[in-house]
Amino acid sequence: MTGLPWDASYHDGPVPWDIEGPQPAIVRLAAEARFAGPVLDAGCGSGENALHVASLGLPVLGVDVAETALARARAKARDRGIEAEFAVADALNLELLGRRFETVLDCGLFHTFDGDERLGYVTSLASVTEHGGTLYVLCFSDGGPDTGPHPVSEEELRGAFAAGGGWNLVSVEPDRVHTRYHDDGAPAWLAQIRRT
Ligand SMILES: C[S@@+](CC[C@H](N)C(=O)[O-])C[C@H]1O[C@@H](n2cnc3c(N)ncnc32)[C@H](O)[C@@H]1O
């Protein structure tokens, strides 16, 4: 588990990716009724995206390695009167959850893994995504200017979910990831990937 450094990042002031609200791309997906429950938010952070989806009445589990972020997510759920579950789990070993989800969301986690880790992560995601279910990945793209850290090329994204690995990459569209230090977000990919 890579939890301790991640947890530490939540100790000193707001983290750059925590915009204290859901990502506009995720709000759009939700408005288009693209989420079906149960939903897993992998690397949920302080829970804004998970809570937005849960507020629509869908059962949602958010997992993260950072206990501090999860405590914040639970407190927000309580304060807002939203039912959502938050648990510590390593996204590289999601099979340990022993559960399956119709929709899996990755907002800002995929791009934090390097090439070797990505292979294991994609296998881990497959272990918890129902056949016919959908994975959404919102990650920094290399379509600059002003890219976020660890930007991913379209080829890398397509390669990670190549046919034959139990996935069908339905679409990869340019989008934005909003952060505390980009005025109008950083260039991103929004990928819709179907579990075969
Ligand atoms: C860039 S942040 C994005 C957080 C959240 N999805 C959001 O949009 O605000 C990445 C998150 O992934 C978590 N994380 C990193 N490695 C992880 C792992 N192996 N398993 C689960 N969570 C992980 C970090 O603790 C952090 O909260």
C-alpha cells in the first residue's frame, strides 16, 4: 500500500486536486444518467465525486489509501445527509473487496501509476467491474499547454485497455480536470471503457 505518503498530503492545507466540489466532467456524466449502481469510486479522496453520485440515490462505495481523506468524506456525507460508504482499500488489489460494481469511476488515480503499476491496476479494476459494466477514467492528458502532473498520452490510455484484456474502450474524449491551480482546468481525457 502506498497509503502513508498519500495520507500525509492531506495533512497540510488543501490538496491541489480537491476543488471542494465534484469535477464538472463527473457532474455531466451524472446528469446524462451514465452511472448505474452499485458504483465504486477508486481513489475517491475526500469524496466529492462519490457524494455527488450518491446524492442521485445510487449505492456508492469510495475507496482510498488515505485515511484522512476518507474521514473527511464520511464527515461530509454525515453533514449533507447523503448515504455513501467509504473504506480503506488499495486500488491495486481491489479483488480483496470481494464485491462487484456496475460502474467504476477513476478520477485522477490512473495517471498517478507508472507503466508497470498500470498493468496491475487494470487487472485489479477488472476484478470488481461487472461484465457489461462501465469504467470511467478522467485523467490528465498530454494535450498541453499547462498540463497537470504525470500526463497520459491517448496511446498509453488505449494501450492499457487494449482489446483482449477484458475491456472494450468505447470512447476517449478531450476534457478538463479542474484543480486549485488551473483557472479553467488542465487538459484531460475522459474515457468510457466497457468490461467485456
Ligand atoms: C489525485 S487524487 C484524486 C482524488 C479524488 N478522486 C478527486 O477527484 O478529488 C488521487 C487519490 O488516489 C488515492 N490513491 C493513491 N494511490 C492509491 C491506491 N493504490 N489505492 C487507493 N487510492 C489511492 C490518493 O490517496 C488520492 O486521494
